[in-house]
Amino acid sequence: MEHMTKALLALIEKSPSPFHAAANLAGELEAAGYVRLREEELWTLARGGRYFVERNGSSLLAFRAPQGEWRGFLLTAAHSDSPSFKLKPQGELTGPENYLRLNTEPYGGMLMSTWLDRPLSVAGRAVVRTERGIESRLVDVDRDLLVIPSVAIHMNREANRGHAWDPKTDLTPLLGLGTEKGVLRRLIAEAAAISEEDLLGGDLFLYLRQPGTVLGAKRELVAGPRLDDLQCAFACFHGFLEAEEGGGMPVFCLFDNEEVGSATRQGADGTFLQEVLGRICAALGRDCPAELAASVMVSADNAHAVHPNHPEYADGGHRPRLNGGVVVKHSASQRYTTDAVSGALFREICRRAGVPTQEFANRSDLPGGSTLGNISNTHVSLTTVDVGLAQLAMHSAWETAGAEDTGYLLRAAGAFYGSVLRPDGQGGWEIR
């Protein structure tokens, strides 16, 4: 568990943006012998082949063509993005007085106050001019660079009585002192190893500089930034890499833009998954609709644990706890896709693998958000279950989860990929 937690925190620290997260997993895939495919090229796939393809540099699909006979796809899906602040194209603001600030806007639904008074920096991708045209490069201004300062209690005596945060006024990051513009541009060009005149633009985000850690009386908790959803991405990814061959084609999905609705070409509401599965079937001489009818997806995005100070927010019969196992998520509105069949199928796979599970539903008067499963199903219709790992302070700059739960999901994902699952034609599934 300790080794796994260190590996999770190392991935999070190396992934300050969705672009870094996708690049880090792509590097691990290449080290494991996976071949990078390009969307604009024709694909030739072989039995036993290992492949992956990226879109936008922030989403990734990886798959293995089984050596033996197979039916359907076995997929897990997680997302690469987390709530943050994104820099606007004209990124610097001068004043008031001699302050130099950054012009940002919120990305995703965040707990805004958690970004105050912390060391921050900037990372993402830069678009640069080269002799051949334009190129995208990962950039990270890898030092304590920014802060969003609170207003002192002496100036706002009502601060502890609740506050409506205005991102335009209250949450503008302080870059430094001086009235000279161009400081940030120089820093980004330096991080991209180019001259300033060759910097054409970028998709840049703020990130928390403090590295994640293990805490708790028995070191049973993990805390840090971006646990939602890199904890699930890490567990599903390594379950995918380590799984034995089962009865379907294993596919790992990492989507960007979940936190802002997924309606992008690289999001779950785009055509990325649909097109890749279609191309796989075409290259291997398979009928795609028939294979999809025999497929199962596990959509993995973190879930709400019962809060230690506010247990009243949890539903009476659905109270996930940290280190209690993988959470199966339910919603009558189908914001989570789990139904009786897909939930039972996943729980039975976990039971056979010795992985504990627990159930989550929102309190009926507190509707929750949606995630990858129901969105991707509007394009690729699959039997889908929504799961996650219990955590506290979701969408905070600093989140807390159970250190044991990462291993539970990894083991569940490996067991899922290694299963032989066949629809019985009457609404059930055979499991071998």
C-alpha cells in the first residue's frame, strides 16, 4: 500500500495539468511496449498487439488486441482534468499600485476559498513556432510563483460569517511587483525553451505547488491536489497494465474536460471513443454494433465520503467511508448509469477478487453532478456502471481520501479486465 501511494502521489506531482497527465501515462505505455497510433493514419492491428492513441494531448485511449478469441470490449474510463483557474490569452494585469496580477477564469466547479494563501504556479501546453510550422510543448514554471492573498480579518470583520467569492475581484493571482508587462510570457517561453517571438499561445492553468502526502494516526489517509480524478485514473491504468487476458478486448480511457461538461472533441461527449472502437473493429474485421452489445464499461470518478463534521449531508442508507472499498454510484436521474444489472455485475466481479464495495446515492434534496458514464453512453451505448473512491473536500485545491482504496480499485480493474463476460440474451451476464 505504501509503495502504491507513493506512486500515485508521484504521478499527481508530475501531472500539474491534463496535458502532463496524458503525457505521463503515454510514457508509461511506451515503456511497456505499446505502439503509438496516429488518428490521421490508417491503422493495421495485429493479434497480441498493444496500442494507444491520443487526442489533443490531453485524452488517451489504450487497448490490447487479444491473442485468443474475444467478444466485446472491457473498458474503464477516468478523466485527466481537475477544477482550476485557466489563464486568459491576455494574461497580465497591472495595478492597482505597483502590483502585477494574472487574468484568469475558473475552470470547473471549485471550492474557491481553498486556493487562497497557497503557493501556486502555472503549467499546461504552449503552442510555438518552428521551422516546420507550429508545435505543442508541455510547459511548467516549476517554482513557487503566485499567490491569491486573502483580505485581512481587520478589513473584513464578516469574513468568517460566510462570503460569496467573486473570481474577478477576490481570486486574481498576484504575480509580483512592478508595472512592466511581459513577465509571464518570458517565463513561459523559458519553460518551453524558445524565444519569446516564437510563443504563439497556450492552454495554461494554475496549480497548487504543495506535494501530496500521507497522513492520519495510522498513515491511513492520502491528501493532495487533483485526487479527483487522478486517483481513479492511476488505479484503472495500472489495473489495465497488470491484468491477465480475459474474454474481451481491454481498453483504458482517459478523457479531458469532464469538469466542464465533456462537450469537446477530446471529451467523453465527443466522438473520440466511438471513432476509435469503430476503427478497431474495422481493422480486425469485426461488426462494431455486435461487439458493443457484448461490452461493459466501468466509469470511475471519485465519490463523496460521509463528512466527519457534517454527516447530515449523506443519505441515510448510503454512507461511503474512507478505506471502505470501491463505491458503486446510483442516481434515479441517470446522472450515474448504474442499474441493477451493471451494479450486480461489478459487485460480483469484486466479490470474486476479494475487493470490498459500498453504495452511494445523493441525498434526495441534494442532486449531485454527472460524470463520464452517462455522457459517453450517448455516443457509444454500453452496459455501464459508475464507480469511484470515497473522498472528502471534492473540488477543493487539497482533497483527502483513503490510502487503501487506490489498491482496491486497482485490483477490481485488473479482475474486470481479466474476466470473461457474456450477455445471456435475457438481461443477465455470464461471468467466468
